[in-house]
Amino acid sequence: MQLSNIYLLFKEHPIVVTDTRKIVPNSIFFALKGDNFNGNKFAMSAVEKGCNYAIVDEQEYAVDNRFVLVENVLATLQDLAREHRRQLNIPILAITGTNGKTTTKELVHEVLRRKFQTAATIGNLNNHIGVPLTLLSMNADTEFGIVEMGANHPGEIKQLCEIAEPDYGIITNVGKAHLEGFGSFQGVVKTKKELYDFLFKNGGKVFINADNDYLTKMLNDQESISYGNSENVFSKAKFLQAEPYLVLEIRSAIGKLYIKTKLIGAYNFENALAAVTIGRYFKIDEIEIKEALEKYVPRNNRSQLKKTEKNILFLDAYNANPTSMKAAIENFAGMPRKNKVIILGDMLELGSDARKEHLDLLQLIQDRQLQSVFLVGDIFTEVNSNEQFKTFKNTSELIKELDKTELLNQYILIKGSRGIRLEQVIEKL
């Protein structure tokens, strides 16, 4: 079937599902494939549960006119999303970066929705499947789209840009992450730059942190809207504190404006300033920007402060890489508190750099004189030689230790890669 005909079906049934456990009325099932599953096998179940159509790419599963046979389901999903984006003809902002892209996306969404009917990436559905699903979730009422883009291999940002065709873009930063897939830090830089390159080629605009040398060197000779501490930037702010929450000061038409967020970590200053800048560019009232940023409450263990009956937790356990780990440790070490505990999980997907990067973190912890330290994961277990730091092969072992050694009235930083599942320790703290 031609894409134009599939788009007509989508307009009649504008809900896309890829999981038969999440079937809803008036939907179309896309039978995606993975390394360990074949969605074609679930196509019949999808229509029996209520899907109007199922898109398949294996002849044997196209048994009647409820099943649409295509050459490749994933490619069709991506092509459909691109066509839908073109038909909507709305501004799209793409957000990528090593750290902070999800938080920045959430902050920008809070700000822009004060003026526009917005749609944004849900959670971190930011890959070659998530981006199309985000675009297809937009409808005729949507006035502005915010699309988060993630990558762990070269060329992926380019591919996502070719699907979403953004008009605006922002790279939060570049750092050491997914080195196993990128091959090197330069591979990270080159891949993130693909967003700048797409916008340069297609006349789009860039929001850029003028204080970040990596980003300014990546920029082409293209139109940009800058933010930072320099005098000649479009939007300037001053960091005031992050104890425990981030507070920043911006100069507005009515004088100094103080924004008291609910974000932990000085490293979120740049993310908040990016949201301020984007809001200002799209002429949102600065009081509205302030209210939007102060209203936002982080969740999903990202830059989140949680008070339990026993302790105060600084949760940043959704993901971790050397750049974000160092920022979190530095921020935590700088807090004027004595009763501090740090729980760190392995940083995954670092390839041959894994050992060195974990050793560097251990040295940083020692330099900052953090003494109550719990380390979780195979890599930390292998490289740690400090007898004062308690090391555990996995989170289950740590939980057993916490059952025996109760922590009370402590400030506790929890950070590690998602695969370590440190969120499991929260109920013990």
C-alpha cells in the first residue's frame, strides 16, 4: 500500500500502538521487530483486541484487509511520521545533548505551553522509534512540537532530524557517554553536531550556550540565539545557589527576577537558562516563564529531592556517564552538610574507557573527602581499592547491607546508570 493511503488510514484512526498490551480503540498497530521479538506474530492479537488495522511486513500475517502489508514496518512508521509532521506544518524544536536533554525538554515544555498548544516527547522516547511516535501523537490542535533526540551511535541524530525536520534546535552539552557505540568522545561531538548541520542546511535556528567552547566550535556560520554569562548574549542569568534547590537571577524589563526552582544541582542552571531563553525568544512574558519554571517538579529519579521519614535523598539515578557523575559529585560535595552519604552505581556503555573513568571518579570522591560511600556494580567492584568505600556487586547486595545498617538523618546522593536499578534502594532509606 502507498504511504498516502496509509496516511489516510491514520487520519481516520489517529492512534499508533506498538504493544498489544496497550491497545486502545481507533488505533493502528505497527508490528515492529527487534532482536528478540517479531511484532508480526502479534498482529492478529492486536486487531482482535480492538485495533482497526495492523501494519505488517511478512506476507503470511496479512490474512485479510485489516492487515496492511509493507516492505518494512519501521521505515513505514518513520515515513508516516515525517508525512504527518509536514501536514501539520508547525514549528518543531529538537533537543539533544549528553546530559540534561530530558530535563531541558520538560522545562521548555512548561514554558512554551504558557502560550502555545504544545506536544512534547513523553518520558525519554527519543530514539528511532520514539521520535516517530512523538510526532504521530501530535494533532490538528498542536501549535508547537518539542522533540527530544537521543543517540548512541554515529548518524542517529541525522536520521532523527530527517524524520522530524526541526526548525529550531538546541544541544545542551557534549560529554562522555555511550562511548562503546560512538567509539570516542569525538564520535559523540560529531554525532551531536548533526543537529546543527541539519538546521544549517535547512535554514533553521540554533539556541546555544555561548559559554560552552565545544558547542561554539561545533556551530556553523548559522543563525543562533545565545545564552550564558557573556555580555553579548541574547539571554543572561546569574547562578545564585543550589542548596538544596537551584535559584537563578535574570534581568528583565522590570528589574531583577529571581527564579526558585525545585531542581537539585548547580548543573541544572544551564538547563533552566535554556528554557528562559527559548521562552523569551518566543515572546512569552517573563513572569510567566518564572512561574512555569518554579511550578515544574522533577520526577522519574531525575534531579529530584525526596524527603523520607529517615533521610533526605538527592535522586539522579535514571542515568549516568562520566560528565554527569562528576557534576553530581562536585555539587553534592560542595553542600555545607556533614552527614552526607553517596551511593553510586556503575556507568554503563563506556567500552574500553570504563575502567579509567571509574577510577577517575573514585579519585574525585577521595579528593572531595566524601567518606560514607557505597559503590554498586561489577566495574566499581573491580577497580575500588579503598577499604573505606563499601562495594557491592549489585543492588540486591546493597539492600541486604542497608537492612543491617540503617541510615538515619543523612543527606544521600543516589546516582548510577539505569541498568544498575538503584531506585530499588529508595524504600530502604
